[in-house]
Amino acid sequence: MEYAIAARGFDMGAARQQQIEAFFAQRRDWRTPDIVINPVGTLVLHDGRGWVCSPWLEEFMREIRGRYNGADDPRVMLSVPAHRSGAGLWDLALLESGLSTYFGKAEYLWPQPMPLSAIVALRNIGYPPGVEPITYIDCLPDRILNTMRNKDTARPDRIIYWRPSDQSITTMDRFGIGWVDKEEDLLDIVQVQFAGQPEDVVAVFEP
């Protein structure tokens, strides 16, 4: 009996150790995401009545997903331009828009269930120190500028400035973010590429 109890204790300890190792392995993986994107004003919009996904979202996600065929699943981090204290608003936008229903679907940008480490909430910069993305996508010029001017943040291989439409700017306003026109300042950053439409963003990923 004592041997059986000890054996069960060993099994539980080993399982716990595996969980801990898996957790830290996942955190390490998400320190080098393929894409960091601000979804507010790009993937998620406000139509005047509530939060909705952009009408072209599914096609856009399939196009981007297709650029990673034959490779590991892409790691796409959502970078919410908000303080952690504003998480309630982001949760509402995420759920009401339906964006969360695409998590864990192989044909879209999140083939695996979305881990907590894949969502960051930062008001003034796109991603925290220690994260090293390959591509960073945002529609807020000042947020891009702050990210690149921060001495502690890594420089991505490319930055896509997704120029916002009037609806995008209204969406950001609903989210409590004022859009500031600093587009000319972005011209001084060599990694920045301008895009206006979803197909322009997809084109940047062309081999």
C-alpha cells in the first residue's frame, strides 16, 4: 500500500513537472512571434452599434495563413493598444465581434488554441521588451514610433503601417484611442512599409 501511494505521488509529481516545462516552453515560443498585430481598427471594427469583425477578415486570414504552408504553424500575437485596466473593454470587443471564434481553427491565423501569452495589452508600444517579432502590423503611427524609439524593444524585420480608414479611426476612438497623424515620421524608419487595403498587407508577405 505504501509503495502504491508513493508511486502515485511520483506520477503526480512527474505530471506536474511536465506541465511546468510545457508552460515555460510555450512562453519561450511566444517570445519570437511571426506576427504581432494590433487588431483594433484592423481586424475588429465598431459599426456604430457594436463590435464586429472586418467583412474581409476570413479571406485575409486564409491568405496570410497560406504563406506559412509547409512550415510550422504561425505564431500571431494580438497587441491591444490598452492598459491592463482596460481589459474589460477588450474582452467585450473580442467576444462581441466574434474574433475569438477563429482561435483553434487550422485554416486561420491561430491553428492552435490561443494561449494567454499570445495577447498583450500595451497602450504606447506594440510589444514588450523581450519579444522579438518578425513582422509588426499597426495602424497607429505614434505607437509604431514609440516602439522603435524604445531602447529596450527589439527591431522587427519589417513593420507594416496599415493606414486606417475613417471607420478604423472611429473604432479606435470608441476604444479610447485618439489617432494622431504622424505618418511622415514613419518615413525615417527603414523597416516600415505602407499598406492601405488588406490585399496590400498580404502582398508584403509575398515571397
